[in-house]
Amino acid sequence: MPEPSRSKELPVSLLTDPVMIGACRARDFGRVFQLVKARAGIYPSMIARRCDLTPSRVGEVIDGCRQLLHMDVIERISDGLRIPGHMLGLARRSWETSPSLVGAPREPAEVPASAVEHLVAGLPGADEGAPAPAADTEISARLARHVAENNVNTLVLEQFDADVERLAREFVSRPLPLLIPEIRRARGAVFRLLEGRQQPSQTRHLYVVAGWLSGLAAHVSLDLGDRSGAATHARTVVQCAEISEHSSLRAWVRSFQSLAAYWAGDYRRAGDLAQAGHSEGRGPGTGTIKARLLSLEARARAAEGDKHGTLKVLALAHEARGDAGPDELPGVFSFPEAKQWAYAGTTLLAVGGDKQIRHAISASNRSVELYQAGPEGDRSPGDLQAAHLDLATAYLADGDVEGAGAKLSEVFAAEVYTASITIRLRNLAALLGSEPYRGARSAVDLRAHIQEVTVRPALASNPTEPR
């Protein structure tokens, strides 16, 4: 790519703007591109040409539908838009020779005296008239005290870790209305601390906590059917994962984004997001996350109609389960074996054919057995309902309407449904209204029952008491 000309440099006022600096530090390229357009008059088509990207990709980034994570792409953005390397966490770029560019090299040969004087002046109680050696000693002492000022400690971080673990575990079985206020309070507390001062390792730790808590908030929104809110929370998780360089958090948010795309009906994007999560250069981390990502990819590919690719990825998911180590967090951030069998059932149903339908019935039955045998506190009503719905759909595909109705009895007993269970029920009702079931008395009755239960009030977004 040819080097850009001097005329393509960004205004110094933009490069020194705290909003731009923060967006670059977080690698929030949607915000960066918006600022470049508004402040430098460089429109998306021009951004695409300079950075060797397609216009559609730039548009997706600005809309928040895509993140740019690969280092070669980030380097092209730095070079194409003339953003100094240190602002994006890169090495100094070859073209960074202009004195008008903001920022110093990461490892300057020496610190100018003026910079030291400015630091001393900014420290409380600096004595300009003190002898040179004494003044130097005072600088070090005051700087040490300044750095030591801290709004967190080990116990605070341990408590946050314990809260995240508890909320993650309780998310699968505790009523959602009770969890929403706790998640909101914990996130607010972390965000307030991040506005203060900590040691770099403590700040990184807080970003990991903020990422997991934002992941819980994203799941709340998705369960309530608020896709826009879920996407916003997920983008926050992406930023926290990138700042903290946390592989497991980065991979988990890819799995969540894949899940959200699947329930929005965008099966190709769901598959691509899951694939990116387990194949990105930095890896998905340890635990069951790779099995989760491969299972999500298989389910999406099946819905997209890629039967051969689906069965291959599904086999890889089962291999990944065998290689998995312990998960970093329990509950909603883990991928229990029961859930993997449930995903396999859904996937095989979408592949279709007598053989795969039989396998789907076996997989869904295995899922139900594992859920029912597990500890009550780890039992997810929504996941168990999903497994029963897959069984009902498999029986229906096999022509057994009565068997399908029997498998739905536990689903019908629930008082409220998540958005995904409602979608599954409505899909099943649509299937019952098509050939060869249309007109059959048992199918008509079952469809009417589904329509009745799916008009129940949805989960409320901010209640504080159980229903």
C-alpha cells in the first residue's frame, strides 16, 4: 500500500482530543471512524480506500455490527489515517517523522527538563527553592506517594470476583427479576472505580470484571428480547476484553454475539462470529468455550443449509469437549455437557433426514437426562425447556403429533418465557399450521395451546420482586 501524502494527516486537535485518544486506546474503530468523518471530513468511502477495506465493512464497523481485531488491519488503519502507532498500541510507524504529530516515542532517549519541571510543579508542596539534591529526593518521594494513591485493594477485587462468580451461577436458575438490580449495582460500582486511580494490573482486573458483568447485562437484554440493548452491552464486553487482553472474555463475547445473530435470523453472521471466536490468532482460552463456539457454528451452518459443513463442525465440537479443561467461571459463562447435547439436537434437526432426526431425538433425550440429574442450583429452566422443544419438534418431524404434545407439557407449565423460547414455540406453531399437519384435530389443538401460552406477559425489564 503506498504511503499517504502529508496532506492526509489528521488535525492535531483531533489527535489530542480525549475522546479520540480513548477510542483509539479501546480500539473502538466505529467511534474512530465517526470522529475522523466529523472532524477531518474523511468519509467512509475515503476511509475504505486509505485503509484497504471495503466500504461495506467500514459501514458495518460504524454501525457497531463488526469489530476490527486483526493486527494487520489495525496497522493499515494507523498508516491509512495517519494515527500515531502508540495511540493504537502499535510500534512507532515508519512515517512518524513530522513534528506536528502528537505524542512521543514509547521509549524516549531522555526526559526533557521541562517535563520534569512540569511534573514537579504539579505535585503538591513542591519547593522550588530547595537545593538540587534535596529537591530531587522530594520529587521521588512525592511521586511515590502520588502513584500509591489507590481506590482499590486486593480484598475489593476478590469481592468483585466472588460476586461475578455467584451471579454467573445464579443466572441459570434464579428468577431474572431478582438478578437485574444486583447486576446493575455491581456494574455501577466497577465503573465508578475505573474513573479513579489504580495500579495497571488492578485496572486490567477491573476491566475483566466489568466485561463479565456487562456480559450478564447482555444476556438479560437478550432474554428480554431487547436485541439493541444486548448489542450495546456486547460491544462494551469487546472493549473490556481488548483493553484487558483477556482471551476467555474475548472468546465468550464472540459466542454471545453469535447467539444473538442466530436468534435474529442472521445465520451466516452467527456462524462467522462463532468461527472467528475459536480461530482468531490469540485463541479462545481454556475451558469449554471452544466446544461452545463450535457447537454454535454447527447450529448456524445447519440453519443456513450447509449440511456437510455442519456435521464436520459438530464432530469437532465433541472433540473439543474431550480436550476441555475447567472453566474460569460457572453458570451462564460455562458450557455444560447437557447444553452441548441440546445444541446437537437442534443442529441435527435442522440437517434433517430420517437418520439425523433419530440422532436428534437421542441427543435431546440425553440433554434432558443430564439437566434433570444435575444439582438443582445448576439446572437452567430455559435450557431444559429448549431441550423439550427440540424433542417435540423431532417427534413432529417423525409424524407423531401426540408425542410432540406430550414433550411440550413441561414447557407449557412455565409462567414466563425468555425471548428465544417464545421464538421456538412460534416456529413450532407455524410448523403445525403447514402440511401435512394442517387440519388434523390434534395439530389444531396443539397449535391453539401454543398460541395461548405465547401471549403471556413477557419478562419485565426492571422489576425488583419475583412474579
